Amino acid sequence: MPLVHITRRERFSASHRLARPDWSLEKNLQVFGKCANPNGHGHNYDLWVTVKGEPDPETSFVIDLSLLGRIIKDRVIQFVDHRNLDVDVPFMQGRYSSTENLAIAIWEQLEAPIREAGAALHCVKLQETENNHVEYHGA
């Protein structure tokens, strides 16, 4: 049976601040630029979740995309949409809210429920701006 990849896109808006608490404001601004604004800043994120597997012989689905959408919304979107990533999101506690760390944290939220649904998580792609995105393929 062939291995197939299928991707679902979701969107959310969130704010954050890139800054180390052990650094001065000046050093944070030097390293992180305007992203270290003490009041934070926001993004309209695009999230692509790609799963892989063999198509089911009866449905031809790798995974039901409605189910995948519900998993993403239940495990990620409800926690991050219109939230402050540094303050409001339980799975981001203790992590700097870089796009890299957010993609890893999203992977951690999705891997088990996608596996339980009969597919394997292949990639989390998170686009922060039209010029910047991160892809994470697991450890």
C-alpha cells in the first residue's frame, strides 16, 4: 500500500514577546529587536499539520480531515487563538515563545491523538509572517 501525506491548515492570531527575563531591556532589544517590545506584539499564524499513512481500503482516507481539524482545534487552536503565548497557553509555560518552540510544542500536543486516530504526524509547519515559517518533523 502506498504511503500518502495529507495536510490540514488552520489559522490563529496570538501575541507574544521575545525576551529573556535575565537580560536587560537594552540587551533584549539588541538581540530580538522590535520583537522584545515590553508590551509584546502579535501575529496572524498559519498552521499546517501534515500526517502520513496508508489510505484506508474502505474510505481511501489516511485520516478523516474533519477529525484532524477537530484534533487541531481541541488540542491547539482553542488554547492559542487570541491569546498571549507567554501568559495564557499552558503548553508554552516555561518556554520562550519563538516560532521554533511553538512549533515543537504544537507537535507535542498533536502527536498522540493523531496516532490514536490511525495516522502518523509527519510535519508541523508554522508561518509567523509571509516571510518566515518553521517546519518541525519531530525529534
